[in-house]
Amino acid sequence: MDEHEELDIELPVLPPLPVEPAPDCPFCGDAMTMIDGDWGCQDCNGEILGPETG
């Protein structure tokens, strides 16, 4: 491939991050963080209380 040849790759448009404050976790009460595009608790995620995301 020539170094000046452009690749025809389209990247998906990412949704904007929310600007509102993070909700509190219903189990531990700490503020949640954005995990895989949705709110999730880092402390409770993957433990007894919820499934792993990745």
C-alpha cells in the first residue's frame, strides 16, 4: 500500500457523555460511574450484587 493512499474506514459516532451528576448506587449508596455506556457501580459490579460488564 502506498503511504499516501487513504484507507476507507468509517468510525461510529460515539454518544455524548452525560453532563448530569451520577446517580447513587441502590446497593452501596456511592456515586456510580459510566461503564460501557451506562451507569454502573465499580464497587458492586462483578461482585455478588451484579453481573460483570467485560
